[in-house]
Amino acid sequence: VFGSNETTNLEDEQISLDTNSILGMFVRRCTLTFNVLSFE
């Protein structure tokens, strides 16, 4: 779809900075869920 590898790495780095915050955890779960759904 897009440059998944580069984009995913950048998003993971940004999200990992906020993993302790509720918003960070919410965004991370949404990202993981989106990745799973995109394969189906």
C-alpha cells in the first residue's frame, strides 16, 4: 500500500515515546488492530 516498512518504523518510534500515556496505548492498539485487519 504505502512504504510500510519505513512508515511503520517511524510510527512505532513515535508511539513508543508515549506508551505510558493512555493515548499512546490507545493509538498503539489501534495501529496493531489496523495492521491485523489490513492482512485479511
